Amino acid sequence: MVKVTLYHILMSTFERPWGTYTNILCPDKDTPCRVKKIVVKPGKRLSLQLHNHRHEHWVVVKGEGYVTVGGAVLHRKANDYVFIPVETKHRIENKGTEELIFVEVQYGDYLEEDDIVRFQDDFGRV
């Protein structure tokens, strides 16, 4: 018997104060990764945060943004890539007038939303 899929496909979109994220692929018990489409509204940014259990790979597909990774701030536009190691402070900011869209691939032993440690947040979230 052949296993047809390694992922659960879950096209759920969640609203956030800075924009939206959509789960594209969610892990099953054998696959330690998750894929999201993230849309950041003009003038908004995600919290400065880190994750204790996952790395993230970001590919910008539309717009441009400023990505903080550790102590560096990187300007990224469509087709640019950023790797965020586990336990590294990071954020992305859209200083433009158009939506910033990027694909996030999470990889690690724990991929739930409660693996976010926030340091700065424009929306008062802890």
C-alpha cells in the first residue's frame, strides 16, 4: 500500500493586527514542517520574537520589507530569502504602500503558535 500524502492540507486564514496568515501545509506525525502564506499590511510589522523549537525560512513573493535577524536588518524584496535559526530574535516590517507577502516554512520538533517569545509588540500582545 502506498501512502498518498505526508501533509494535512489546511487552508485556514487567521487575522492579526498586522495582516493575515494562511496555513498551507500542516505537519503530520512524520513530517516536522509547516508552510504558511503571510501578508503584512503597509506600515505594519510583526512582533520582535524568537522560537525555542523551530527554524524558519522566509521567501518574499510580493512587495518588500525589512527583516531583523539577530542584530542585522536586511532589506528584502520579491524572490529574496531569509533563514532564521532557532532561538534568534527576528521580525519583518512593511514600510511600503503595498502588501508584503512571503512564504514561511517552519521546521523543528514543535511547530505550534505558543512557541513565540515576544520582546516588542506594537499591539500589546505578550
